Amino acid sequence: MAAGKGTRLKSQIPKVLHEVGGKPLLEHVIRAAVRIVPVKDVYAIIGHEAERVRAATEHTGVNFVLQSEQRGTGHALMVAREALAGYDHVIVLSGDAPLITAETIVHLRNFHLEEQAAMALTADLDDPRRYGRVLRKNQRSAEVRAIVEERAASSTQKKIREINSGFYVFAVKELYDNIERLSTANAHREYYLTDMAEVLYKAQQRVVAFKTVDASEVLGGNTREELADIDEKMRLSKCRQLMADGVTVFYPATCVIDADVEIEPDTVIEPYVQLLGKTRIGGLCRIRSYCVIRDAEIEDGVSVLPGCVMDGARIGAGAVVGPYSRLRPGTEIGEGAHVGNFVETKKIKLGKGSKANHLTYLGDAEIGAGVNIGAGTITCNYDGVHKHKTVIDDGVFIGSDSTLVAPVRVGKGAYVGAASCITEDVPEDALAIGRARQVVKEGWAGEKRAARKK
Ligand code: UD1
Ligand code: CA
């Protein structure tokens, strides 16, 4: 179920697209679902901002059911009737509860089948506020006679600590034989799916609940505070997983690591690091504090010094990057190369062992091995309309404060004198100087001062 608006978030973005652990809530739920059933049997019920939700989740391959008017969780299932016609059982998950695990879903499904129930649900013992309460037939029974929503609960019922997690399995026939009995006589004037417990119980059907082991799986992102809470839980468990796999994470509570990030053993992640998207980091690397790294591929033994920002960059083994480097998409740093402070790169190859250590912009450039790029070098890659390429061959030395006006090529082993503006190709082994010759006017400053005094 993913059709709700998420009023409590006070947001323009539909609830299920709010992110935790670097991914929309709904995507986490879909991921858990496709571990249990093939994706062709997964349906997302969408409604509020349906096209936006569809566009954001289409890549997962699930089917969509449109609930154009959102009249409650019960109504969501009414709308799915046709889609579910060919199935005997349906597992119902909440698109806003991303901590659900495949293990819990399997447990719930098996429990439903073993109990030969019409409806099975999971119950938790946690802080019960805001959740529906589970009313058992009697204390020791697996059987449930109703679920009562918080707002409708009597003061005695509010004391019940057993809550409805919002995950269910239904026998499809029994569900749809009885779903028309749901009513909207409640605080929200909605069809509550939770009322199916009482409806089925009254129809002499078996409704059962079991208690989950980890109560936090129920958590839904209904409010910003809950989203933050879920995000923190996910990040921390990601860090724990990495540590279990041999990665050192200092001060894990300060690190933001997305679910799909992969890191090899003996790499050290210092405090306040963000590793996002599909970032992959080899072994024996050190990622120092305050780096924000997205979709990067970092090979073994790389040192990323404090304060680097990377997006879609590839870093060869043993390279050193930073502090304060900004590596933009298409950057490929060769093995053992150095990129230093305040160096920005975009769509470049920097060859093996090459160095660009200070205050430089390198864009649309192919730079060979063993090249030294002096401080303050700039590739002028943009003429206001088009981007052009700079080629710097192996072993070149670019003097500090040079500008290379692309398209331009500096041949193998050539030198560019400091502060040059290079507008023409430089042949192999040549020296190019592109600046005004120095002029010295003896005594000029003294004369100027003397003139001022008069
Ligand atoms: C629901 C349960 C509550 C349970 C809690 C657990 C009901 C009436 N209550 O409350 O007993 O303790 O989950 O988290 O079900 N949705 C639709 N279409 C709609 C309405 C909602 O698809 O018309 C979707 C929402 O997008 C959401 C899910 O259903 O993903 C649950 O709806 P939500 O409003 O969050 O229900 P809760 O108030 O959390
Ligand atoms: Ca919810």
C-alpha cells in the first residue's frame, strides 16, 4: 500500500518517496517483498501523486494498481481486487514501513498457512502510542477478534501494549467475500483494512497474530521525526554490518552510509563521512573526516584526506586525494596519482603517478602518466558554447599558474613555463612559454615616491 498522502509529513513529496538510508521508503519495502515472491507478483497500490511514485519505482519492475481516491487502507485492497483475482493468498505490506525484513514476511506467511487462517498479522510489544491495538480472543490465544485504532480505542483498550504492525496475509477468497462489510463509520471516514479482523472474526473466519522478535520493524515514516529515527536505525545497522565484515568505522553514529555501499576489509572510515549511492571502496583505504562521496569506485590502498567531495569518480589503487578536492563525474584518477587541495576535476583521466597537488581546474582532459600539473593550472575547456579537450602526454611538466586553452595538446615530455597561456599545441620535448617577457625599470619605485612627496 503506497497510495496515501502522508499528511503528517507536511510535504509536497508523497510519503512513500521520502528517503531513509538513501532510498525512498517504498523501495525498501519492495526490496524486502522481492526476496519472498518474484517481482511479477508484487503490486504497488499508488494514488496520491501516482505518476511521481510510479516514475520513482518503475525501475524495480513491480506492477502498479491505481487507487485514484484514497479512502483508506481497506479501500486500497478493494481497488486491488482484480489484480489479485488469480492468487490464493496475498501478503499486504505498508509502503511507509521500510524496516520490515524478508525474514519477518516469511515467518508471517508460514504462520498464516500453518494456521489455515483467513487473516494473519504481526503484533509487537513496543511503545503503543499512535498504533492500532490488537484485541485477542483471550490472552493465551493466537486468535484475534478485532483491531482497534488508537483514536477509537477506549481507555482500557489504550492500555493494551500489543500493537498492529500493519503487515498482513489474507486468504484472497475470504478477503473479497467479506470486504464489502467494511464501513467508514470512524474518525477518518475511511475504510480501515484493520477492521477486516473483526469482520472476518464475526464471519467465523480464523484471524491470528504472532509477535515479532524485533519490535522496531513496525516503525513507519509518518512524521519527520519518525523518518529521522528510521534513518538512524538503518545507518547504524549498515555500519554494524560493515564492521562485522572487517571495516573500521570510527564513531559510527556520525557516518552516513547508504545501503548499497560496499567496502572491503581493513578500510578505515573516520568520523563524519558520507558514503552514498553505489560507492565501492577497496581494502586498506582510509577515508578521512568530512568527505561526501557518491557513486565512486575507489580501489585498494587509497587515501582520501579530509573534506573531499566526489561524485561518480574512479580512483586507482594507492592514489592520494585531498584534502578538499572536488572530483566530479567522469573523473578517473590513475594508480598512485595525487590530487591535492582545492583541485576540481571533471571528465578527466589522470595517468599513473601523475600529480595535481594545488589549486587547479582540470576538465575534459586526458593526462598521461608521470605528469606534473603545477599549482593554479587551469584547463580552459569552455568557449561559451562548446566544451573542448586538452591532451597532456606522459611525462609533461606544466608550470604553475598556466592556462591551457582547449582544444590543445602538450606532447610527451614537454615543459610549459610558469604562468603561460597555451593556445597552440606544444610538440614533444619542447618548452613552451606563453607570457609577456619581464621588464625591469631600474629605480622606478624610488622616483615615484620622490615625486609623491613634492
Ligand atoms: C496503520 C494501521 C494501524 C497500524 C499502523 C502500523 C489502518 C487503518 N491502521 O495506521 O492499525 O498500527 O498502520 O504502521 O490501516 N494507504 C493507501 N491508501 C489509502 C490509505 C493509506 O495505500 O487510502 C497506504 C499508505 O500510503 C501507507 C499505508 O497504506 O503506506 C498505511 O497507511 P497509514 O495512513 O500510514 O496508516 P497508519 O495510520 O500508519
Ligand atoms: Ca503508517
